[in-house]
Amino acid sequence: MERRVAFFPPDHSPPKKHSGGKPRRGGVNRVDEIRREIAKEIAPGASDGGESALADASGAAGVDRHFVDEAIDLAWLAAGKTQPNPLVGAVVVKNGEVLGAGYHPRYGEDHAETVALERAGDAARGSTLYVTLEPCAHHGNTPPCVGQIIASGVSRVVVPTLDPDTRVNGRGIRTLRERGIRADVGAGAERALLLNLPYFKSKLGLGPAVTLKMAVTLDGKIASMPGRRDDITGEGSRRIAQRLRAIHEGVLVGIETVITDEPRLDCRLLDGVKAPSPVVIDPDLRFPAAHPWLADRRVFVVTVPHAPEDKAAVLADSGARVVRCDAKDRRIDPAAVVEALRRDGVTSLLVEGGARVFSSFVTNGAWDAMFVFVSPVLFGPEGVDLADRALERAGLAAVFAGASRAGDDAVLCYINRKTRDALVSRLC
Ligand SMILES: NC(=O)c1ccc[n+]([C@@H]2O[C@H](COP(=O)([O-])OP(=O)(O)OC[C@H]3O[C@@H](n4cnc5c(N)ncnc54)[C@H](OP(=O)(O)O)[C@@H]3O)[C@@H](O)[C@H]2O)c1
Ligand SMILES: [Zn+2]
């Protein structure tokens, strides 16, 4: 099946008063509208993501992946709003037609299955329900979704993974099967793992989730020359990057990037989402004690064991948390950084560069997911390379998880093979 997978929806934020919740009576079905936009983005020429989008699907597995991907796209709309709950999207489909779609909009509000099934109404009888996570089987803020699925008359449920939450973990699927509903697990698993990586890793006790995010030109450069700040990607990519920030508790950069780019590292394009805590790798403690982040964010400055005491004291006085980590020849061990942050309550980390920081995390295998934004420009030989030293292909151990587009940019997504295997063996 030749199609681009939209990991992230296009530039839509759900409307404030109707953020993915119940349909307005007589009003426009906003989620269907969004779904149609997503269909246009991923399947050019498709009428509305229905039959024609599926015409070249390679059999039933391709169809399942298609609709799981649609549900994943919807789920991303709530990035940063559902913690500690996962991001979940759902699509109700019969004869290739989408009858209802929805997502869990915010912690404490309706689950995705409820929204999608309510939209489908009686037409849900005999349909297939695609959900990005195993439906819940317990009473939380809302009644268990499996009860509503059974009552709706849905005849098949497709999920990419089980829910590691011990109150659900397999019970949702078992209950559906006991009631004669066919339930299949595994379609689109890698993409679904990227959607909720911090949630999966923490529930399974597998340590903090570490995601790498880099923007590169077509010739693999991350800046047009050393010391120059460049906008490489477009607004669509920035919105996606901010969704990534929204699902992580910390966002890490090297001191050179702080000084050169003066990045804000916030989520300003998203509505009502808290920005993660900035973490700066800074062996010589050059981080400015008057940096604006210190006014209202928890800032971590990570340095080497022998960094000057007086500078550390000035930074600590201005509100920064100075963390000393083991280092070999000034090289701080990324795994030690992740562990130190975990002890301070930061259990998921987005690493945004620059080149030396990125290389350090990749060569040490200290990453779970990687999002590379590629823009169609060339910076030429003067440009700064993505990686500051040759990265051996074998050392990367990356499994391609899909690609999407954001305006003129391509977004390439990878999951670390070890992370993938550890999660798939427990959840699929
Ligand atoms: N396109 C993008 O996505 C993107 C993102 C961020 C930044 N950038 C660009 O990248 C450039 C900056 O990259 P850069 O490589 O010069 O700097 P950097 O990675 O931002 O920071 C380098 C600093 O961090 C230290 N450092 C990095 N890893 C370390 C480790 N494991 N242990 C100890 N110290 C470590 C370095 O120490 P040493 O001095 O000992 O090496 C150096 O002081 C800028 O031009 C910026 O615009 C691009
Ligand atoms: Zn539920």
C-alpha cells in the first residue's frame, strides 16, 4: 500500500469549547472534519479517506494499519493534555467507511472509544472499532470502555498494543473475546509505541523514555555555519516538535545551542500545554544566571564532577538545579544524565541537540525514539553536520517506524530496536 503515514495531524488544534468531546447537536462534526483533513494529507486524491484511499491497500493488514494510523493521528491532537493517562484515538469503520472518530481530549474526560462510538450511534452495530490502545476494563473517572463496546454491537476490535496498566493488561481484550467479539492485537504497533513511549516505559518499569529530535537539511546539515542561528523547518514541523515537547517532562540541549540559538523550548503553538523543564549540558558552567527560563521554569544544568564551585553556587542561587554527572575526559555519560534526572522526578526526556549532544546520545545507545525533520534546502560544505563524528550504521540499531509530511518537510520516525523488542514482547 503506497501511502504516506501522517503521524501527526495537520495544523489543527481542537476548538476550545469542543475539544474532541461530544458532538454538538446539529453542528459540524469537528472530528470528522479533522479526519477528512488528515485523509487529504495522507492520501492525496482520496475522496474522504474512505474507499478510494483503500483501493491500493495490500489486503486486510494494510487496511487495519490505515485505520490504526488514522486513530493515532487523532490521538496526537491531545498531546500534553492527558497525563498521566495515555494519548488515545479511535475510529469506527464499516465497509471501508468511517462512521465515527474521536480521541481522549484531556485527563478526566471521555475516552476515545466513547467519543467515536457515540458519533457512530446505532450504525456501529457490526462495525470494526480501531483504537490506539487496549480498551479499559476498569472503573476510573469514566465507566469501562469494554462495556460500551459490547453494548454498541461492534463485531471486531483492532488495537496495536495491550495496555500495560495492571488494571487492564489483557483483561480488556479477554473480556471482548469472551463476549464473542473478535479482538486483534498488533497492527501498527511501532507507531503506537511512539505515541505513548513515556507512558509505556514508566508503566512497565523500563526507565525514562528518551526521544531524539533533530532538524536537518537535505544535505544533512543542522546549521548553515558554526555560530549561526537558522530556521531549517517550517511551522508545521515546529508544531509537531512542540507536540513532542508536550509529551516529555524534560527537554535537553547543549550549552552551545543555548548560546547560539537562544531557543525557547516551549509549546507556544499549542493551547493550554505546559512546557517541559529545560536541561542544559554545560561542562564549563557558561549558562547565564539571568536566563529568562529561570523566572518560571525548573531548569537543570548538567555538568562535570570538577566544574567550578563558585559558578555552580551562582547558578544555584538564581534558581537552577546544578547536577554533576560522571564524565570521562569532559564527556558526560548520557545514561548518567538520564538517571540523575529520573532521581529528580524527570522521567521522560526530549533531546534537541546540537551536534555534539546528539552524537553523544546516539553513540551511547541512550535513546528510545528518534524524529528527524528533513527540509528541502541545502546548506553546502560550510554547514554544520548532523553528527560530529562518524556514526556506525550498526551502532544506531534503529527500526524505521514511518514517515509523514509537514508542509514541505519530511518527518522520519525511528524506534530503537532494543526498546521496540522490549515493548513488543510485553504488549503485543
Ligand atoms: N538543526 C537542529 O535540530 C539543531 C538543534 C540544536 C542545535 N543546532 C545547532 O547545533 C549547533 C550547536 O551544536 P554543537 O555541537 O556546537 O553544540 P551543543 O551540542 O549544543 O553543545 C556542545 C556543548 O555541550 C558539551 N557536551 C555535549 N555533549 C557532552 C557530553 N556528553 N559531555 C559533556 N559535554 C558535552 C560540549 O562539551 P565540549 O566542549 O567538551 O565538546 C559543548 O560544551 C548550533 O549551530 C545550533 O544552531 C541545530
Ligand atoms: Zn476506556
